[in-house]
Amino acid sequence: MTKNLSTKIFALLALSFILSIGQVFAQSTVTGGINGTVTDPQGGAVPNASIVVTNLGTNQTMSATADSNGSYRVTNLQPGTYKVETTVTGFAPAIADNIIVEVGRSTPVDIPLTLGTAVAEVNVTAEAPVVNTTDNANASNFDQTQINELPINGRRWSNFALLSPTAVPDGTFGLISFRGISGLLNNNTIDGGDNNQAFFSEERGRTRINYSISQASIREFQVNTSNYSAEYGRSAGGVTNAVTKSGTNKFHGEAFYYNRNNRNGARNPLQFVADINGVQRPVKPIDLREQFGGNIGGPIIKDKLFFFFNYDQQRRNFPGVARFTQANFLTSITAAQRAVLTTAGITDAHINTALAYLVNQTGETPRSGDQKLFFPKIDWQINSKNLFTASYNRLRWESINGIQTQATNTRGRSNFGDDFVEVDSFNARLQSTLSSNLVNEFRFQYGRDFEAQRSSAPLDGEPLTALGGTRSPNIFITNGLEMGTPTFLERGAFPDERRYQFADTVTFTHGSHTFKFGGDINKVTDDISNLRFEAGAYSYTGGAPLADFVMDFTNWKNPGLILPTRACPGLAARNTGRCYNGNYQQGIGSPGIKLGTWDYNFFVQDDYRLSPRVTINMGLRYEVISMPDAVLANNNTSGPLPASLVIPNDLRTIGEATATMPDDKNNFGPRIGVAIDLTGDGKTSLRAGYGIYYGRIQSSTIYNALVNTGNPGGQGQYVVAPTVVVPTANNPIPAPIFPNVLNTSSLVVGTTATAIQFFDRNFEAPLINQYDVVFEREVFRNTAVSVSYIGSLGRKLPSFFDLNNEINPATPTTTYTVSGGPFDGQTFTLPLYRRVPGAGGQAMTRIQSTTKSQYDALVFQMNRRFTNGLQLLASYTLAKSTDTDQNSATFTEANSPYDILNGSYDRGPSSFDTRHKVVIAGVWAPTFYKGSTHSFYNYLVNGWSLAPNFNYYSGRPFSGNVGGTSLNNTFGDSFLPLAGRNSFRVPSLINLDVRLSKRFKFNESMALEFLAEAFNIANRTHVFAVNSTLYNRSGTSTVLTYNAPFGQVTGTDSTLYRERQIQFAARFQF
């Protein structure tokens, strides 16, 4: 059951009303248009001219009539090549041929008439305009030349969005940030239907898979980076809008095969493994990727019914490399720590046995992936007025040990996990032309995204004490690795998501106004089966993590060897078998629930042509999410988490807070802009705009607030310190002896202190103010340059505050002294917090919308469409992005801020702050020989193309953290306050990908092409992660000691940017 039934009924009635009216529009999410002016020989307007537009691929026709000013517009045209014909009594018929229409854009075609009866050929360019003079949107279009010819690592088409200004990578797994906003707040659509997963707010299938739809299925796409139309929504970041290929009256298609084998490439700089003595040796496992498939499209019934079908498969054999975080990890046991071990009866042989166990966790582990994609599509011209399109996309992905896809991991060989994804989506669209100025477009989508992950089989010798004796508990060792069962597994369904989407748009064109309005309704359900820490988790941290592990490991392997009361090397307060410094955690409660949301979206847009040279764009969008009921609100009458307990710093009871779901209904987003054709010839424009945009509330955040309430039907983590050796009120079960796990059958959520999560009473959806000014000029044919200012203000971004904290009245402040490193000798004072008496020792996390961001950028750009054998896209972005600790967390964090009562600590550079970005990408396909196409010289020197893709990003920021116990005891952000948040930067990223190809044309419609691609051709080391521990704190010491490995490189690969990789391919096109 969901709330706001009346809202649903109203929305459905409104959508039904919309469906009954129809649509007219210059262009939409899946179509484009043609517009222009009909004039007589003296340049005067010719009213009431009849315009017929014909799709040269399908012979579909649409008509329009020029208004009293001679202006006409033909709308809802499928992207493609068109012919425009005009007839007016007393004038010769006119024909404009080979007009290119792109998605989301209207191509201007002015028609000068001549007197007489002979047909006049109108001299127009075949390309869509390179200068936008009609709307204020800041968008980049990617056509077939760029999609087919530019090198892209992995063939994930949406990654081309990184060629747009203001777009930078968000992390290493494929997310993209626009204008300094988290990549979780974007929207990705295909053929007008959402291609998103609501649970994690990523593309369907998430970023571990290669792609959710084949690059060979995409005809073109548009990246809307700022100030886009009110038709687009559910995005505070960017909107990527793709259109798939269709069949035509001619059969066309291709077959392709790509082969990437790292025997032709370089070794990752971090692919080293250590022996028992800590000696490092390089490894270079095989990495073979094969992508193959093909497509075909054509007529079923000429001019009537068309088909397109694409098959795409990718097979990978890419063993992973497990390694230690620090190269000297195995030699990190100090003499003093070794003495403690010796006193306990642990010999060098025992130590070497433990080290050998750890060494066995490293090295190569088999890893494979197999992905299959099917994409059939039909286009049915029912009659001259109605076009029906339907497509189905099916993906299946299986990857053994493929949850972790990096070249190297600081995880044990059995800690990678297996990944399984099933994606199905059905999209249907009906476009009905009711009159020359009335067209209706209705869209429907059914989508399913099923994802499951399971733990890998254990290695020989691992402790099989978890999950019914089949798996090892999770074990983490600081500076070493994580091994055993990952803390986030098992995942039977995470998620199993179903989406039903209904959308329709209405536009009424009257005079100089184009009024457009519409609605979009999404019903999404997520079925979740996952209990975090299900297998239990040990954490060896502190000053002697390796020595502590050796003692517990030896005690496990040699029962009775060590006295139970022996002190651990890291801390005398801990004893044999409980030497782990971090708390032990184990999941308890339900494995998950099913939740559902309804998204209602409505908009109205007016594109007003104030004069032939000035267009004003005005829009208003309204968005609201109907939340699920709080089915597991806390109603406990006893125990450590009773519903009547007042939450510190919130003043609601636990029962009230966990029963509260967001009820944000004021999400009105006005948008206004102006586009001025400065010179009147379509070659110079000045555009400006402002708008308010809303992001979607992540369903995973909603889920966490539903299940982590302390309700016995929910779930939580049983947390116990290693010093708890007898039952207590908060810990009825003492800490386990390594590597045992607890029998939690007697533990019920709510009867023990488990963390709770709840929404702020005033929680609202993320809100972004976008504004920009763009000056653009066509300097040569099909070549434009522009300079623009792009800005945004983020408000109400999500964050997570643990409110179970108060200033410690006994010790309200603590002063720390820094020893060594860049801040040697300096001191600072912080407030010291404690858990609120009577509220328990667990976190009480409020999900609140209080984070802010600001982005300002100056962009210089050059864009040349493919003309005379050359296409070029180049840009330079000078940007500054700041925020108050924005992140891209897919799970609710226990505590995000540095100080819950003082937000000044959190102000600083955004994690997406990329001050300088340079992009140069192009395709050069010269014609050297001008003679006969059947000549030997033509085959030898023509048909070559060179396509470079150069990217430069200045180094992204990171914080210098303090390891060990939280300085202010809130266990939130941990950076050194003397340095501030995000005060350091990794090295800049400089990457050049190059493609060289040779095409052999057998005739005008058939060609065979061979390709060679080099990604990161210079084999530069790309640094994505470094050791960020600037200082360490031992126990409760007030002296912070410098961490010498600070800044050492720990990550050198991402989804797109890695060591040099070489790929060869062949494509046959007809």
C-alpha cells in the first residue's frame, strides 16, 4: 500500500485528459523537426504555403501550412534524412533535398520561391544547424559519425557524454557528474523511456556490466547539461537522451568483431604480489575481451512496416589480482609486537604459517564475464496519420568473481563475489497526426532490472564458520586486505525492480507560440533480499593489525597453545581470540522487504517567437513522489529501543521518526530562457537561461529508512566490542572468539541496540538552480565556436547525521598535537562528543536534505560537423566546484559530517572539483586520390580514417585523514581539521585514445573495415586513489603521528582509463 491515493487518481485522470487532446511540438525527447520561412523573389513573406516533408528512408510524409508571416514548422520527425516540398499558387514548386534532422533539434530550412512552373531546387545544407538560435538549452548532439568512428573504451555509448563540457567522472565505476552534482542525480532515457534503476539511481544493470544496450543499436543521442526544457525531469544533473536505429525501405546492417588481448598492451602499475618475505614480483594475467554481433534492418512491407534487430555479445576472461594495500605489509610486525607474540608461545614458524595464509589470499583469481544483448524493433506506419513503434531490449550478464572488476583489488581471492544481471525493457510509442498542426505522442514502458550477487567459493584452509558452515566470516586487516565473505553479501535480489511508465505530451501551436504540456507517471517496485554482515565481520585495525591477526589466527589453528588471558600485541585490554581492534558485527533480522513508489510529473512549456530573431522559452515542471508506507515503524514497548525514546537533537520519539516518510509536494520548477539570432542569418546566437531542477530521492535511501527502525520485523547489525567477554544489557551475547560467528537466533531486532535510520521531518528532494549565458558563432561551414558561462547552485542535497551525540560535559574539548609531516608541531582543539546518556550506544542517523553546492565554469568550445573529411569537437572548461560534503553514497552512511553541530568544517572543494578540463576529439577521413573509385590507387590510399580522443582533467581533490579513533568521537568525517576537507589533489589525468581504420568499399552500400585502437596510447599512469591517511592516532592519545605512506598510489584504473590497451576489430557494413 502507498500513500496519497487521491494524488494517484488525480494524476491518472489528468493523463487520460492529456491523451484525449494530442500533441504538436517542434521537437521532443525522441524526435526532431524542420522549420523555416517561405518567401517570394523580393523577400516578402508568403502566407498559407503548403509544406510536405518526406522521410527519404521510409517515405513517411507529414504536412504543414505556413502562417501569415510565412513561417512554418513540421514537428515530431524521426531522426533521419528528409525532403521538403512547397507548393503555392502562382509560384514554381520548390524542393529542398537531403535535410538532416537530429533528435531534440529543429533544422531551419528557408524556402525562397520563384515565379513560373518549373520546379526550383532550393540550395540548403544537408546538416542540422551547428548554431542554436531557437532555444536556451545547453546540449551536445552525438551523431553516427562520432558514435561509429571515435574510440571509446568498452563501447559503452553513454560514456561519450564525457566529451561534453562540465561533465567529469564521478568515481571509477562509470558514473558521470555534471556541473559538480553527484552522478546519482542524472537521468538516462532511450526512445523516451527511462533507462534508470530507481534503487541505486544508476543506469539499468549498474556500471559493473559493460552496457545495458548495444552501441550498435544507438542511432544518435543528446546530452543536455543545463537549462533543458521542462519536458525533461527527474534530474538535478544531466539528461542523456538516446534514440535507437530503425529499419527503412532499404536493407542495411553490419557485423562486427572486436578483440582486445593484453598481451598487446601494458601491465597495470599495481599488479604486484608479495611472497612471505614481502618481496614483490610483477604479474600480468591474461585479459581477453571479445565483442561480436551484428544488426540488420529493412522493410517488411514497403513504406508501411519496418524492422531492426541487433545482437551483441561480449565474453571476457580477465583474472583479477588480489594484493596487499601496502607493499611492506608482511614485514610490518615490529620487534616489540614480535616480543609479545613470543611471550604468548607463538614461534617464528607459527608466524610464518599465518603469513603464508595471507599470501595465499593474494595473486591471480579466475574471473570471467559473459553478456548477451538482443534488441528487436518494429516501426509500423499504420496509415498516413499514425506511426507505431515498439522495441524490446534483453540483457543477460553472468560473471564469476566479477563483482570486483578492477585490474587489482585489496581483497582476498575469495572475496570478489559472483555477479548476475537480467534486464528486460519493452518500449512502445504511438504518434498520431490529427491535423497539420496537431500530433499526439504516447509512450509506454515496462522494464525489469534483476540483479543478484553471491559470495565466491572459499579457498582451501579458510575458516568455514559462517552461513551454515559453508563460508568464512569477513576479515579486514588495515594495510593488508579484506578476505572471506564480503560484508554486503549474500544478495538474492538487490534489487528485483519492475517499472511501468506512461507518458504523453500535448502541444498547441498558435501564431508565434508553441504551447506544450504533458505528463509522465512511473510506478516502480523493488523486491530486496539482502542482509548486510550476514556472515559476520572481524576488523583488525589500530597500531598492530597484523600482529593482532597473527595471534588470533595462531590461537585458532593451535587450540590450547595460548592462554586465554594473554594480552594482544595491539592493546593489553584485549585478550586471546579477541585481538581484533574494531567491533565485531553480524547482521540480524529480516533479509529484506518489497517497496513501491509512484512518480508523478507534469509540465508546460511555451516557446514564443517574439520576432524572427528572438525566441523566449518559458516552462514549468512539477514533480512529486508518492512514498511507501512506513510498514516497519518502531512500535516497541520495551528493550533498548522503545518507540517512546526521544531521539537526541531531533526531539521526536523513535516511533514518530520511523513512521515519517518524506511528503515533499512543493517541487515546482520554473524555467525561462531567451535565444537571440544576433545577425539574422542563423550564424550567431546569444542564449541565456535559468531554471530550477529536482533530483529523485534514491529508493535505496527509502529502503534503509524502512528496514532500519528497530522494529523486530526489520533488520540491523549486532555490534559488540572485543572487550565484552560476558553478557551485558546492551550485548546479551559476548564478543566471539576468532573465527567463530554468533548464533543470532536468539537475537531479535529491537531487543538489542541496533542502529536506526529515519528521515528528517522536513526532508525534501534535491534542488538545483541552473543558469548560463552562451555566445555562439559559425566561423566556417559547419564549424562553430562558443564561449559560455555555466553555473549552478545545489540545495537540499542529501546527507546523514548521527544525532546520538552530545558534547561531553566532563571533557568538552580536547587539544591535539601533531608530530611530523607538513603540520609538525601544530596544535588544534576540537569539541569532544559522547553518546547521549539513556539513548544507547548505537547510531541514530537522520537522513536530511541540508547539503549545499556551487558550480561556476567558463567554457570555450569548438564544434565542426563532419565536412570535407574532418569532424572536430574541442573544448576547454575552467571550473570551480564547492560544497558542504556532497557524496555519491548508494547506501545510507552512519554519520557524514565532521561535526553534527558545526557545519563550517564541511565546507570545501567538491569531490567533483576539476578546475581544468580539455577535450579534443575528431575524425579525419581524407580523400587523397580523386580518380576512379575502381582504381588500385583508390583502394590503396583512400578509405583511411584517424580518430583521436584526448582528455585532460586536473587532479581531483581528496582529504588528508586521521586514522584510528575519531578525534571528536562522532565517527563522522575524519580529515585533519588543520588541513581542511579535500585540501590535497591526486595528479592530473592525461589520456589519449586513438583509432586507425581502413575501409574497403565494394560499392556505395557495402564496405569492409579493419580497425586498430589504442587506449591510453602513451601508457601514462592514471592515479585514482592514494593512501589518504595523513596522520594516525593510537587509542585515545592526543598526539597524532605522521603516516609516511601518505600519498602513495593505491589505485590506477577505472572503467574508462587504465594502462595501455590495444584492440583490433573488423566491421562489415551494408
